[in-house]
Amino acid sequence: MARIKGGMNAKKKHNRVLKLAKGYRGARSKQYRVAKQSVMRALTSSYAGRKERKRQFRQLWIARINAAARINGLSYSKFMYGLKLAGVEMNRKMLSDMAINDAEGFATLAELAKSKLA
């Protein structure tokens, strides 16, 4: 039985990593060992970044809702609690969009929340 060497597979693996490292500076895009480390770190950071982005958007939506609620005489927590008592199940993304684009509609929601709190 003839011996099969692993050159093809190694070359394919190296090229896959080097393709991901395209655009990196210096040895990071040329040498396999350095590129592999950079790509591993970049992939880890991009995974963490996708999770972080979700947190940042929620933070932004809450800040917008809070600002609009205060214009209507409520704090964010009282506004959200009033909506919960009223049985309004809207997510923060929609409420934030409403606060920006539909001030009258948001004001009616705020009045509804106020009435449920009192």
C-alpha cells in the first residue's frame, strides 16, 4: 500500500486561514502561524461583538423611551409598569420607534399607563 502524505489537506487548511486573514497588516496576512492566531482572535471578538450589539441597541431603545416618557410626565419604569398593567405587550424596539416617529401615539400610550397607575 502506498503512503499518502497530508500536503493537499494542509495546503487547503492554510489557504482557508490566509483567506480569512486577507487585509491584515504584515505577517498577519502572509504567514500561516501568525495569521491563524489573528483569525482566531478576530472570530472570538466578532462573536462577542454580535452579543454586545444586542445589549447596546436595548440600551438605546430604553434611553429613547425614557426621554419620551419624561416628556409625557412619567419615568421609564412607571411607564413600562403602567403598560404592563394595561396589558400592552409591545417590545422596546417598537416603543422606541413610536417615540421617534409617532409622538401622538406614544402620548396616548403614556396616558393609558398613567390611568392604570392611578
